[in-house]
Amino acid sequence: MTKRAFTPGQVAETVAIQALSFLAQEPARLGRFLAETGLGPETIRTAAQDKTFLVAVLDFILNDEGLIDDFCAAHDLKPRQLITAREALGGPSWERDVP
């Protein structure tokens, strides 16, 4: 039997969907995410089909060290894998240098 090879984009989408599911498991986490994005619970399924939304899910987790730790522990991932998934979906994140 041949193993199916997945593209980095497919793996990244899977990680992002797992991240969304992780947020949805706890109403307070999901509420914070929805408040930040301005979406309502009724629009999540439609939004989840958009790569930009999936990038926002990963960015939300990556902006909170506690969420990073909890998500990575729950899915047996390293933080670097989360960053790699985010970059595969949306390119490298941009940070402005502040003097």
C-alpha cells in the first residue's frame, strides 16, 4: 500500500481546522475569537472555507502563549509546526520594526 503524500498547504489547512475546533471546544475561547474577528457563530462554517479566515485562526492562537501551549499539547505539535502552518497558508507574518 502506498502512503498518500500531503502538500504543505493541505497539512496547514488541517492544522488550522484543528485550531478552530480547539477554540470551539471552550465557549470563552471561541467568544474571544469571535469578538476579535467580528464574526458570529452562524458564519463560522462558511468562513472556515476561506484560507484568510484560517490564517486568522492561527494568528489568534499564535498571539497568546497560553493558547499556543494548550493547543500544541492537545495535538502533539511543536510551536514551530504551528508557525509553519500559518506561513504555508498566509505567507510569513509581518512585523514592523519599532525603534
